[in-house]
Amino acid sequence: MITKEKAMKTCAEILKKARKQSGMSQSNFIKHYKLNIKQGTYSRWENGTYKIPAYVLLRIGAIQPVDLSDGGEK
């Protein structure tokens, strides 16, 4: 089972990798994706200090939405 700390760290790594691959600074990344947060908050997300809201990972394309209307069963 994954721990809360491990999940936060993994999300932080995904966010940081996405930003670095884009070649943008934290400030530019925030503006580009219209995150409407302060740079300090973003920095804490990348460091794993604050939880990253799921909408952020969706907005930057780090995760894809899943249709659960069928209960997830095939």
C-alpha cells in the first residue's frame, strides 16, 4: 500500500518533471497553466510540502481523467 507521504512525493516529482521539461520557470508555468496561486505555494507543491490538488495534475496533463460512470468494470 502506498503511504500518503509517498503519494505526495510522487506527485511533486511529476509536477517538477513536467515543469522542467517545459523549460519554464515556476512563475511562467503558473501563468501558462492559469493556476492562480502564488509562486511560494507552487514551490511547496514541488518540494512535497503541500498536497497538490488533482485539478492541477489534470490541467498540466500529468494525469488523464477517467470515466467512472460504468463503475470501472468492463
